[in-house]
Amino acid sequence: MLKSRILTNATPLVRACLSRSPLAPQKPAVAAYKALQWGQECGFKTNVLQVRRGNVVEINNVLAVVLKRESSVMGRGTSTIKLDLQDLLTGTKHTERYRSGDMVEVTELDEHKCQFLYKGEGQLHLMDPNTFEMYEVPEAVLEEKQIQLLLPDMPVSLSMFQPDPDVPGKPIAIKLPSQAVYEVTETHPSAQQANKGTIYKNADLQNGIKVQVPDFVNVGDKVIVDTETGKYVKRA
């Protein structure tokens, strides 16, 4: 858990700021914003190549959540890393670029083991199976592809930002299990042939997920899918 060293006389303003959604555009008080910046222990430094979607990073004395990370090869073994970021308090989005050797300050988050229940009205509804506490998380924390991969009762990891123990934490990111099992509901003619001769075809899975599967996979079979890439791994 993050430790807070926010100045006592700034605490009411900080609480006012943190009572708002961290992913919605806002205009926080300048004093509270500065107090939050000064009061944080920002976690640890790591190579930008280790930064992932959902991490909270400190960029130019501002805390921001990583919405997307892209890399491109420059040559001579170096890469350019682009981070799409959203200011944790104001909701302002911006982009930062780095070289593969650059270091970034990553803020530690509280991790909660939860179950996904259902989605509705732009919110993902989760429950802590131990305490039965309910969480509503904006769908924006996940890509559309990963929202489709969610299944009822699927175990997920919920990252919460809580700089002050007296203020409720704010949901920042949801991490799905690395792999999950889905049922094949429909298959289509072969899509392509791989180098080793394996023939693939298009398949529809439950929840409307579309993947390419080997020709031997049939309707009613259950398959394992990589939730990071959305690709078929093997038959379950």
C-alpha cells in the first residue's frame, strides 16, 4: 500500500480532489494538486519497457495512468516507446515518448482479488469474494477486446489508487487471468495456412469473440485463449 505524507493543512483539499473519479475530466484545486504531488512516495523506478497499461507513473511531477503502450524499432537494438497517458486528477490525456533504456517512476497500487459479475451502463461490476465488497469500474480501464473476454465469475485483479488511508481508493486498472477457457459456438471456412502446414479457420466463441483455430476444432469444443493477445492457445 502506498504511504501518504500529505501535509495536514492540505488534507481537506486533497480529499475533495480524490472524491472524484480519476478517469473523468476535472479541475482540481491547485493547492490540493500540489499537496498530492509533494506528499506521494512514488514507488520505484523501472525501465520503460516494463511499463504496462494500467500502471500509474509520475511524469514531470504529475501522476498519470498508462492507457496504452506502443513500441517501434529504431535500429541498432534500440526502440522508441510511446505511452498514452491520462492525468490521474484532471483526466487530461497526453503522450510521452522514450528510448528503450529510459527509466520511469512507477507508483505502487493496492491489488484486490475480485470476481467479474456483469457490465452495464458503462460500468464493470466486480465483487471481492472474501469481503463481498462491490466495485464499479469504468469500462474505459479495459480495451474493448478485453471487455469481450470477460466471463461471469472470472477472477480478475483490481488495482486501486489510495494515497490517503482515510480516503476510499479509486479503481485504476483490471487485469484478466493470462488465459481463459471459452466454448466454440460457430466455425467458418479455412482462413489461412501456417508455415508448418496447420490449417486454420475462423471461429466464433461465447460472448461474440472471434479467433482463428486449427481445423480440427469443432462447434461445442472448449478452447484456451490468451487474454493479452486474444489468440487461440490450445484446445481445453
